Amino acid sequence: METVSNISYNKLWKLLIDRKMKKKDLIAATKLSSAVIAKMGRDETVHLDTLIKICRVLHCKLDDIVDINTTEEVR
């Protein structure tokens, strides 16, 4: 069996909306590149350091900004 992980940053985008922030505001506050934010917009993996930086700026926990759904795939 192979384990497949699906990452979703929907919680982050909802948190930004709740705080009336745009992605460009997040880029400015975290000093992350727009390419990293674009990867997140496509639900691609990013470095844990990136997620920690976002959590520090937004004063939140990791599970406030990301969902990791793991399923086991049958061969």
C-alpha cells in the first residue's frame, strides 16, 4: 500500500479573508516570494519553515492554516 497526502491551504485563505488581508499583504508581512504563495494557491507542498513564518506573523497554529488529508491507496 502507498500513502497519498493531499495538502490544502484553504484554512489560510479563509483566515486572510477574516482578517481582511490579501495575499500581497501576506507576502509583505512574511517577506516570502510570490512564487511560494502561488505554490500554496495550487495546494503544493512548501517548506515547514515557510509555514512557521506564516504562523508567527498571523499569531496562529499550524493547524489553523493547513489541512493534511492522508489516505491509503490500495495497490
